Amino acid sequence: MIAEEKINEAISTNEKAFLENLRTIMQIPSVKGSSEKVAAEKDLDIDFSEV
């Protein structure tokens, strides 16, 4: 029973770490993608192929 509790605790810890990492990843925009979005919103004619 103690081993099962330790396994469940480890799984819970991993799930929390995974969700925290996922939240962090979702908050980091792609620099190229966000630049293209800004250019599109402002109707700027910028070639991003060389960036």
C-alpha cells in the first residue's frame, strides 16, 4: 500500500509539472509568428523570408 501511495504521489507531481510547463509554453509567442501577425494587422509589406 505504501508503494502505491508513493507511485500516486509521483504521478501527481509529474502531472503538476507537466501542466506548469504547458502553461509556460502557451505564454511564449513565436517571435516570427507574432511579427507576421503585427505586420498583417498594420497592412505592412514586409518580407519575413529572410528573417
